[in-house]
Amino acid sequence: MGAHDHDDTPGASGDDAFNELQRMLRELLAGGGPAGGNFDPAALAQAAGLPGDTAALQGLFASLQRAMQNPTKGIDWSITRRTAIEIAGGGEPSGDPAGALRAFPVASLWLDEVTDVGQTSDAPRAITRIEWVQQSVDTWISLAEPVANSIAAALTDALTGQLPEELSGSIAQFGPMLQSVGGALFATQLGQIVGKLSHEVAAGGDVGIPLFEGPGREGGSLIPAGVTAFATGLDQDAEAVTLYLAVRELAHARLFRHTKWLRLHLITAVTDYARGMRIDTTHIEELARDLDPSDTSKIQELVSSGALIPPKTPEQVAAHSRLETMLALIEGWVDVVTASAVTRLPGADAIAEMVRRRRAAGGPAEHAFGTLVGLELRPRRQREAAAVWRLVAERGSTSRRDELWSHPDLLPTAEELDHPARLLERLGLSGAEPATAEPDDFDRELALLLDGDLPPADDESGSGTTGGSDSIGGSGDDDSRDNLRGEEPTPPPA
């Protein structure tokens, strides 16, 4: 309602105006639309990036009605849980967990050979999409809540500054209702994001941060239906794909469980970044001047492009850099350890390439955090981080590489990712030659055999041994050599 509209009805009080606005909103949320209007709920949902099917829209508008009629100070996050579970429950079957359960013990043995970061106390699990939602949604809510609060506060401030003076008395009533309805919309959208993610992920670590917390949940997890979807079109054995993903997932789980400070460090960094977000209402007004409200595709393009997210503050730029470096170090370490562990797995290179392509095209993490806070969660510097981890292991050892996770101050910095020589200098590895494993006796003898450099038999040199059937140069060995060549032994003279 604009100021000029209010001037046409000078007898209306602030409370009457508030009641009229509330009545109109009720009609909108009931699907009837204002008198003489043509309100299209599906068009509104499309513009907001919300579900367009009838049942989902009915649930959405029911939630908004409850939020408007019973405004609360906080956000009703049960909407997020309900929406996400409904979406996770749709689609293809949950899949057979047997393959994942067979893969976990082998994956654990392979990891024991290539890293000092030990097993977790929790057993790895095969879970359904609904279980993934139920057990991770609280983490998503904790990450999204600062953004939701920033948006609600910005909208309320914008409304307070734009309403005419005559309606100032209604702000006390209108503010909580606006925050409640806005919070319900945000909670619904978050539920949409988490529900859709459940159909994209194949493992608990796919998002790059530890989503699961609590007894029995931190040992790593695979989603059989997600593994099947990942393997589709790969032209690789399904068991091999499952085993590869199990190795990656257990590497993630070991790192987060072993490095006890890492989960809190990451979650705090993400929430601090989100808490620093500010909604630039002036920028929104400028964009709205040339926007056709009936063009829902243009509205959706505007929302999804991130144009409404203001430029990062200097504090956010610094926080983004820290997050990018930390996430790169995590993913780079997992990549290096996984590559070392799966050397005997057929098709491992092709599966690893699929993981890289998926990441480059935008995986589950990018979709989630790009929508929520405009944060590119997957680090662009992962390859540099992986190269640094390999370099430390080559110049030092895998133990030296893994012990850097014992404290955040020991980890490579962003500057050291740019200039690995500085990291080697700090670690005292500047002059170290790449470490090579000492061959054992069997390896040395095998190399001699393959090169054709075995020493001559003792009997041919005429030294050292006595004759007889047990001697190296005796007739028994001649017969053995004949047998190895596929020839019949010479019979003894009659």
C-alpha cells in the first residue's frame, strides 16, 4: 500500500489499514486472491524457486497462514524438516545396502596402509535418503539461521522506512507477522534445498563438511541409491564404484573424527561468514524499478543469479579466503589418500575422473551454499592443496603429512599453497630428496630375474658345492630346468 493510496482514504486509522492488509494477505494465502485480482499461486512459487505441484503449494500456503495468524519471534524450522523429508521420500527406491557393507571393511584395510589417521570408533553405515535428511537437517539449520535472521531484519527495516507516518502505529503489530511469514518462506526453501540434496549425494562427506554429529553417526556413511545414481553411465563395475566411494567416505570420516577441532572450526567459520551478510535494500529497490512483476521468469533469474546478494565486506572476504583454504586442504588430503589406497582397484582412475568432473560441474555443496549464502563451498584451490600434500609425503613421509592436522596452526596457509617452497622451508624439508621405499630381498631378486641378471649356477663355475641330486648343479636341477621348458627329461642309460 503506497502513501498516495492512503491519502485517498483520510478517515482510515492505522489499525484499520493494518487489519485490511492482514485480510488481503489471508485471501492471498488462501488462494482466492484479492478482490478483482488474478493471483496465481503457481507463478508466485515459480518466482520464489518453490515447488509448483498442487500438494506442495497447499502445504506451503498452510504454513504461511499459520505463521501470519500466530506470529512468533523465531522461525518454525519444523517446516524445513517436514518439507525435506517429503522430497527425500520421493523418487527411486532406497537401494540395497549389502554392497556398501561389504565395501567398508576392505576400504578400511586399504586406508590403514596409506595413512596414520586411524579408524573411527563408530561403525560406518548404509543409510537411506530420509535418514540422511533426518540426521543432517539440524546442521543445515544452524548454518542457515544467521542468514534467515539477517533477511528478516532487513525486510522489517525496509518496511519501517517506507511506510507512511500514519501507519507507524501498526509497525509493532506488523513487524512480527512479516518476520514470521518471511521466516516460513525461508524455512520452506531450506527444506527444498536439503530435500533435493538428498537425491544428489552418495556419501556423508559429499558436501565437504561434517553434517552428522552424535553417538554412532560419525563413522562415515554411504547412501546406496546415491551410489547407484553416481555409477549410472560410468561403464565401471558397480562393486568397484562402491568400494572407491567407501574409501573416500572413510577418509573423510577418519579426518574429522581424528582432528577433533576441525568440525567446530568449520561450522563456526561458515556461520560467521553467514552472520556477516547484509541485505542491501537500496540495491533491491534499484533493481525493482525496471522489473516487470508479471515476468516470473525474469524474477526467478534475478533471484538465482545472486544479484540481490550485496558485495562482500572486507571481513567476509577474509572469512571466505580462510574457508576456501581449509576446505581445499580437506578435499585435497582426501583425494591424495584415496588415490594411494585404491591403486589395486580396477577402473580407479576413471572413477576419480568422474568425481573431478562432478565437482567441476557443481556438486551438492555448490548448490546448497550458493543458494543459501552465496558462498562457493567447494574450493577452487583443491588441486594445489592436493599437490602440496603429495609433496610433503614425498619429501618427508605420510606420518609427517598427517601430523600437520594435529593443530590448525600447523596446516599449510593460503600463501604456502601459492608457494609450496615456503611450506617445505618451514617444515625443514627444503633440501630433502623425495622419499623412496627401500626394496626388500624379494623385490631385489625379482628385479634381477626380470632383467636376466641372475648369477650363473655354481656347478657351471666349478666352485663350492658337491655333486649329487641335492646340489644346485646336479642332475635333479637339470631335469627341473627341462620341465620348466616343457621338455621331457633325458632317460638314464640302460
